Amino acid sequence: MTDLTSLTIAEAREGLASKSFTARELTDAHLAAIEAARVLNAYVLETPDRAREMAMAADVKIARGDGGPLAGIPLGIKDLFATRDIRTTACSKILGNFIPPYESTVTSQLWRDGAVLLGKLNNDEFAMGSSNETSCFGPVTNPWRREGSNTTLVPGGSSGGSASAVAALLCMGATATDTGGSIRQPAAFTATVGIKPTYGRCSRWGIVAFASSLDQAGPIARTTRDAAILMRSMAGHDPKDTTSVDIAVPDYEAAIGKSVKSMKIGIPREYRLDGMPAEIEKLWSEGAQWLKAAGAELVEVSLPHTKYALPAYYIVAPAEASSNLARYDGVRYGLRDPGKNIIEMYENTRADGFGDEVRRRVLIGTYVLSAGYYDAYYLRAQKVRTLIKKDFEDCFAKGVNAILTPATPSAAFGIGEKGGADPVEMYLNDIFTVTVNMAGLPGIAVPAGKDTQGLPLGLQLIGRPFDEETLFSLGEVIEQAAGRFTAPKWW
Ligand code: GLN
């Protein structure tokens, strides 16, 4: 039998149905792989007992013929999703011992469909970061290394644990969240597929909030098809999230392999940055040629407000974060550091519980929302946001079906290499991804090639609102042309 951990979800689904192996065997293979890969620090909590229990329940259902679309498929869950009776921390000391009495809507839908929980995955503290280095559990290691080097690289962030675990075969797929790029950038750094759905497609209920008008859940998987399979279970209307949209969930998998003939693909000229590495340029034009070869039409488009997206994001996101994080005051959740009165207790708890990056965001957010600065920063950023959204609308109004861009401005970098002296250096990672969150659009990152050092690079496709299907069809074309990339095992 081939190693069960290297199967795709689609292959495992078939193997389970044909009784080539059981869900329990599939889960045990993953639990063993997780144990042998602790050096990657992808999981912050392993739940082997729960996993075996769920796998055995799946086996019973599969035998009865009512297994559900994800029956017996072992998944990892980003530690931002509340899991009932299972510690959920957002990788922050302030939530260090929080055990939710409820389950997030997205994860409850995965369990409804028969998936198995292997454990909780590492991420940047409160999902703030692009390298997974701000986690209170320490950084995650990317299973990919530069050829001939054993320098430890970051997997990207904030969903670094999800991307690393999927790439290292420590789960068949993972949940992730994306506020400014946290699904797509780590996917690009690890040769995995990640999709941020349209804002409102997946319920945010039970997901630790970072910036509520930008946050969206989505899957990270090893193939476009697997991402489509997971999306179908994760998406859907939820009355508990007022921003969740009541539109039927399509069979995303049916979009895999669908013709992309005569689709119009926009190539935005503003994404051609000064000093962009030649290999990113090359990857981008190669991707465009693959789509053209499949029958799509390439058109140059303009998104003139792109250059304001990053600065505007770093006002809007911290503003919302400062408000969302006000609830961690030592009273209701997690950590409490005593003080001589309630104010001192708040101060002690928050000073002790939040890491540097989170504190920076709270300070920026409070500042841009304060009287006298609100109009100059927050309000202006909101106006910029409207213009960014309009750029995309104008583009789609001209018949463009999707927009092709690089996913990241570089390949994975070393742990400790970026953002030490200047946080903006880290923020620049999101240059190609934040516009999509600002506009509420769906975006997928698909592995497309490697750089000269053998590290994976990804391309991004941006779609019309609620047209994730087109992204899956186009993503599949790129995947078929580029092939799949597996990290050589060294751990
Ligand atoms: N890197 C971005 C930030 O730090 C985006 C993070 C995310 O998408 N959660 O805000």
C-alpha cells in the first residue's frame, strides 16, 4: 500500500469507498506522521483520541453507506477556529487556557460531513503576521528548503501551521483564514493551494476575530480539486453571522476540468512592481501563456488604486483589531494578571498577554480611530477602500472573468530574516493579496513553479464576487500545466 498520507482527498475518498483501507488506518497514518514531524511545530495541539474516535465513527457510517462527502478525511484546524471542549488560543498567551464551550460554524460543517480532527494548527498571534513568527508557541518551519541548504525557512503566515502541515503530509487539508493574504501567501510559500472565498461565503461565527470586515475562512489543500471539495463543506449561509450571504453553495468540484475557453483574463499593469525579481515576472507570463493555451484570452487591465491598498489596509485592519481585541481584558477569557484595582488588572493582563506585533496593531488602531485623527486616517482609508473596489468592478464590467497576478513578491524567507528592525518589510509581503480583501473578492493561490533556489512560487487568480468556480477551473489549468510539487522529506 502506498503511504496513506501522500494521497489527495479525492484519492482517499475513493480508497475509503472501495475499502482499500479504513478511516482509522488513514487517521493513524497521519497521527504517526505528526509525531515524527514535531520539529516543524505545525501543530500546537494534537488530538489523537478525538481523531481515532471520529475516524471509527466514520468507518461505521461508510460501512452503512451514509458517510458524507468528507467521511474519514483527517484535517488540521487553524487555532483561530473555536473547537468545542478543545483548547483554542489564536496562538496568543492571552487566550492560553481558553476552552470554548462552542464550535465554529465552519468546523461544525466539516464534522457534519464526516471529517476527522487531527489537532489545532499554529498561526501568527491573532492572525497578525506573514511568517508565523508572532505565535506564542514559536515559529513554524516550512518543509521546503533552498537546494543544498539547511537554513530554516518560514512557511508564510498567518496560516503557517496550516500550510506547513498540508505540505508536509501531516493532514489531508486544513482550515485557514485570510484577512490580508493569510491563506494565499503561505500557500504560495509551501506549494499548496489556498483559496480565500468572497467575503460572506463562509461564516465567521466562532472564528477569533481580527478585522471583521476583511476576515474570511477558506481551505488549504494539496490540489485545486481538494480545495474545491473542502470549500463545499466550509461554505454556506449562517444566520449567526450577519455578514454571511444566503446564496446556494455550488458543487465546486464540478468546476474542476471545466473549459476556460474564451474566458477573459486580466493582467493588471500596476502589479508589475519596480525591482520585482525576474523569476516572478517569468512565472507570471508563463501562467498567462498556460491560460492562453487553454483557450483563454489575455487582456491588459488597470487597477489604478493598487498602490494605496497596503497603506489603507494597515489602517483599516488595525482599527478593527483594536476594537475586536478590547474584549481581552482579563475578565471573560483566558489570562488574568491581578492588579490593585480593575484598571491595573486590565493593564497588567493586556501588557503580559499580547505580543509585540499585536500591541503595535492595537496602538495603531487606537490612534487612527481617535478624535482628531479619525478623519485623516480611518475615514480616508475607507474612501480608498471604496476606490479599490471600484477598480475591480470597472474591470469586471468590461467582461473580465478573472485577474492573474503573482501571489507573493518573493519565495519563502528565513526565520528571523525579515521585519526585525522595520515591520513594514514584513507588511510588504501582502502587496498582491490585500487588495482582494479590501474589495471582498475571492482569490486563489496555486503553485506554479520554483525559483532558482528550488523554492516554490505561486500565482494568484482574483475572481468576481461569488464566482469561486471560475477560480477553480482556471487554477486547475495552472496545476495541470505546472505539475505538482512535493517538499523533499528531511525531518
Ligand atoms: N499579513 C497580514 C497582516 O499581518 C495579513 C494577515 C492575515 O491575512 N490574517 O495583517
